[in-house]
Amino acid sequence: MNPPSAATLPAIDVERVPEPAEPQAEASALTTAAGEAIDPREVSNELEGLSAQETIAWALKTFHPRLRFACSFQKTSSVTVDIVSKLVPNPNFFYLDTEVLFEETYATRDALSAKYGIEFQRFAGIGLEEQAKLYGDALWSRQPDACCGIRKVEPMREALTGIDCWVSGIRREDSRTRAGAAKFGWDKRFGLWKLNPLADWTEGDVWDYLNEHQVPYNPLHDAGFPSIGCTHCTRPPGADGHSRSGRWADAHKTECGLHG
């Protein structure tokens, strides 16, 4: 059976997750886990001058246990795992399993789990076989946005249910779309607070930390992959390519939909 064409592809509903996170009507006020009211704009300005360790410590004090750390098992995730593990026991890490991650990515998960004693909570969308039955084979090659919606955005909604803040590893240096990322702010897409503690880190900062603290990291970084996603949509960018130009290289796309 031939797969449906792009023109006839059914609309993809990414709201099927039960009990999705309820967005707040206003994001101008913030109440901590201890019931303290603080001004998020003042907090954002203050965090810009703090280190990643201080920023994460603030988030733990403010939101724990309603705080989750996203882990992509790229090098910034390894940094975050090391920092958080030194600040709190049993940190709440999760990952999105698209079922088409690299074997090296799963191996990095296992290496970090063994070193730090972390059980990474897994979230996944519908199976690949069901996706193929509904939308045809190799959806990532025909409609990559739709594929990311199923395999990443939908399980992300489930992962962020019932919490107040999530933590990502994005950096301003990653791409033009991330150049203005604040360390802390309101995530309109998912309706909760978001922390980017490594937003101001350079590539050199990341590697210096990994080497100094002997943190396990994804070996694909040593094989020419500065940014790592799914097997079908990731390739090395080449000597002149930007760090994220190897992601969805033929689709005029640089984001999966998780970061706005």
C-alpha cells in the first residue's frame, strides 16, 4: 500500500495525551513551592548574573519537587546531570524516546545512569508501526514537523504534566532561533515555567566542564556530530556547517517544536 501523500496526510492531533498540563492565564506572578510570591521578571534578571550551579540550585529551592529536568543525552545534558546530582538526591530526569535514537545515545543514557544512580523516566508517543499505519512509512522524510509532533511534542506534554517548571540544556550559541533565550521565563507552548541554566555557556565552557569533571558524554560528538537527534534526521554538518545544520538538513528546519 502506498503511503498517503503530503496533500492527503490526515491532520495530526498532538493533544491526545490525557490530562495535559493546564496553562496559567497569566505568567506575571510566581509562587514558590514554599508559598512565597516573587516577581519572575526580577528573578530572570538576577539569574542572568548567576552560574549554572547557582541557577539550578535556585530552581530546586523554588520548585522542587514540581520540577523536571529534560535529558537529550547530548553533551549539555551530561553537564546538567553532573551538576544536579551534586545538589539533590534522586533528581527528576526524563527523556523522550522517539524509538529512532542512535545506539550511542542509549549507551550514554546507560553510562550516566550507572555513574550517578539515576533512573531516567521515559516518555514516548505511539509506536512506529502504528504511526506508519496511520500516516505512511518514513513520515520524517515527508512531513518532519508532523513526525516531531507525534514523537516529541506529544510525549513532552505528558512529561510536563503536573509540574511547575522544566529545565532544558539549550544555549544561545546553538542557533539564531535560540540566541535570545532567557535563563528563566514563561514557556507559552507548554504553559509552565522554563529554566535554561546553560543559556550563556559557550562550546568551550561545555567541553571544559566535561573534561574537568570526567563526565560521560555521547561519543557521537567525537564523530563529528555537534547536535544529535534521531537517526533519520541527523548527520554531521561538515567543516563549514553551523552546529545545528546537520539536523533536518534537507527540510529547512532547525527545531523540533519543543523550544518555541
